[in-house]
Amino acid sequence: MQAPPVPIKTERPRVVVIGCGFGGIEAVRKLSKAPVDITLIDRTNHHLFQPLLYQVATAGLPAPAISGPIRHILRHEIQRGNLTVLLGEVMDIDARARCVVLDGQEHVPYDALIVATGATHSYFGHDGWAAYAPGLKTLADAFDIRRRLLTAFERAEREGAESPVRQSWLTFAVVGAGPTGVEMAGTMAEIAYHTLPREFHRIDSRQARVVLIEGAQRVLGAFPEDLSAKAHEQLRTLGVEVLTGARVTHIDAQGLSYETTAADGSVEKQVLPARTVIWAAGVAASPLGRALANSTGCTLDRAGRVVVEPDLSVPGHPEIQVVGDLAAAKSYPPKGEPTAVPGVSPGAKQMGRTAAANILRRLKGEPTQRFRYIDYGSLATIGRRRAVMMIEVPVLGHVKASGFLAWLFWLFVHIYFLIGFRNRMVVFMDWAWAYFTSQRHARVVPDPMPSKRSP
């Protein structure tokens, strides 16, 4: 049962927003125009355009092209005089005292709270795999993957022609065939087959293997089956080996093991020697979900997300809103049954704006509104001139496309939604250069093999 609206104190109410991702930044922008004091807390000093993070990991773009300092992005909101930005990590949330606890035990009080801390990697109970198969959520993850990817070719160059481990250095495995996994695998194949040939003396980078492993029976499971099949075919033409119905059972420094089920029902165990493994198979909610559950008694789903009310508030705590990947939220259309909100950036943005609007409604003692997600469609790129898309067009309904047209649309959408004119221009020029030359000039890694000499 949703709690009735409770008016917030009207003398400069204090609103705390945790996280400056898509949801947090949209909430701050909407709240900054209201007579409230806002405190935005993030453990990094930058906002990150996560849909293009894989481009940093694969040396297609420099990090500043898809990120920007929070203080610069929100400079106009800061100049209004009611926004404070704090660099720090939230360790706990005390719902009873209405404050958040930062590292260093600093307490930040609130009258209303928006939690938008996103998600992290899930290894399905095998957290030890993280050391050998990094996921991709932060710039630090992207730099680590870039280092592993480029260093693998360097290590292969050092191995002799008869070395039994040379091919394992030239084998790259991506676990999980959602949009991130498909994009990573396709781009890694382009690097091996188009960017690096003729740059090594002892090895031919075109002998590399890129293997995409998916536990389900098809790639891009959230897409319609026909688009999934087209994505599979486009991956194949790029040179990616796609293994579906394969369940990973072990990962270590030498590679991974997986199981498949034969037609007769028997389980076949396979080993893939691969010195570079990328994890794109699962996500888990931010640890702050557990902190909220301990403090408020709210329910978490299997992924650790907070099960929220229709207006995105925490049950029994209408002053706390949860948005983005941390929220197990539903969309309430004017007609039909509620549907789950997908974990994509448009959903986070819309939730951020709705949460802010509901706080402002509570300020006036007005009832809050249910969240309604507007689905603009889905996009996934496989590689140069290759992508799939399904978008919602007024009157026409769902429009599906694949190949070059979908790829052009994907380029336009991602450039358009980047924050800042400079970033749009940098990305456009880098992509244009890469399209005509197949080169990736963000291939610098810091000390890939640190010296063992004493300082």
C-alpha cells in the first residue's frame, strides 16, 4: 500500500542525490530550478556516458570523449546557488535519522533522498573470476581491459612460433551476448583483422580468435528473434565465433571451461585456452541497495535491486526515491498491465526526472504520480557498418532494421546524446577517421608490464 503524500518542510528542504549517472544528473537538473538545497554526492569527479565505454576499452575513443567533470557539466546549476557537489563514497544510509554516512564518517542530512548509484558486475557467486575476467562499468575497468587486450598481442609477439601458449594469447573470449558483449566481441574482431595487421613481425593478428559465449540459445535475447539472428550472422561475417547454449563453469589465468548440452541430453565439457577473458554476462545492483534494505526493511530482488512503489519511492519511506539500475521499477501505462523497466539509459533518465518531480509535488502537499516509461526502442552495434535496431515511430509503430542503416542511426543517436559539443565533435572526428583508415589511436596503455627491478 502506497503511503499518502507527506509534505516536506518548506524552509529550504534539503535534497540529497547519490550518484551522478544518467538518473542522478537528470534529477539534479530538474530540482535545481526549485527552492531546495541540493547535495550531489559521487565517488568520482566525472559523469560517464556508459553506452560508449566499450569504445574506450577497445582503444576507439579517449576517455575524455565520453566523460566530463561533474562540476563543469552542472556549472549552470551550481551558479544558481542551491547545489553542492561532494566527492565521496556513501557508506551507509540512516533512514531513521534521515542522513547518509560518507567515508570518514561524515553525516549529510536530508529531507528527501534520491539514490541513483547504478549497478556493478555479478559473477553469479563466483567472485574469484573477477581477477581473470574483468567487467565493464567504469573508466578504470575500461583501462584495465584495454591494457589486457593490447598486451595480449605483445605477449604473443614474444612467444616463439612453436610455443604452445602463443595461440592462447591470441584467443579472446567474451562471456555474455547482450549488447555490451556483442559490441565488445565485434570491435575486438575488427582490431585483430583490420587495425593491427602489418604492425607485428612474428605474428599475424588475423590469426586471432574472438569467441563470444552465451548461456542462452541466442544472442541479444532482449531483441526480437529475427534481429537476434541477423546480429548472429553479422558477428559471424566479422569473424567472431559465437557459442550459444554454453554455460561457463570455471575461469582462471589460462582460460575458461564451459558446458554445452548435446541433442541427446548429454552434457559436454569444453576448455577454451584464452589469456584474455571479458565478462559481460551479469549485473548486480549497487551495494547501497543492501544498506537501504537494512535501514528501511525494503525488499530486494534477486539482483539486489530495491523493489519500489509505483512512484519510485521506498515502501514506508516516501521521502526516499530509488532510480536507475538500483530500482526494480515498473512502468504504469494508461492502459494495460504494468511492465518491468529495462536497465537502459533512457529509463534511468526518465526515472530521475520523475523522482525529482514527485519530490516537488510533495513539497506542495500534492499526490505523487506513478512512473511511466516511454520506450524509444533498442539499439546494438556489432561493428563497422553493422548494427541492429528496433525503434518506436509514431503512427508506424515498431520499425526494425539491421546492417548499414541501423549502424548510421546508432552513430547519430549516440553522438546526439553525448554531453557537450566538444565531446560530440571529438567522437564524430575519431569515428570518421577510424571508418576510413581502420585505425585506433587511443592505443596507449600505462606500464602494461611493470618492471620487476627494485626502485
